[in-house]
Amino acid sequence: MPSIDSIPQARVVRNAGRLIAPPRAPRSDDAGSLREYLRIALGYAIGLWPLTCVVLLAFGLLVMASHLTDP
């Protein structure tokens, strides 16, 4: 069954009665940068601060236990 959606058309803009192509859309950084990923990870760590504290505490206890068993 054919869809009722309209067929996509090229956009045109009227400027002083003349048809011209619209300006290009600004570039988007789809790939993402390392800085963006670190910012998101920091946001999650701050937002989930109770869980972050428990994980850091467990890591600290593991490090302390490993130092106590060293000869």
C-alpha cells in the first residue's frame, strides 16, 4: 500500500521575488570527540554519586588489602 507521505522536495527561498537556494545547514560534529565523551562520563559520575562513592570505596579497600598481604 503506498504511503500518504509527501514526496521530499528541494527547499527554495524567495528573496526579493527571486527563488534562491537556502543557506547551508551548519556543520554538526556527529563523530563526537574525546572531550565530549569525558564530559558525559563526568556527568554520569556526578549524577550517580552514591554509586561512585561505593565503587571508589571498594577499589580503595582492594588496594589496601593488596598492600597488607605484600611480604
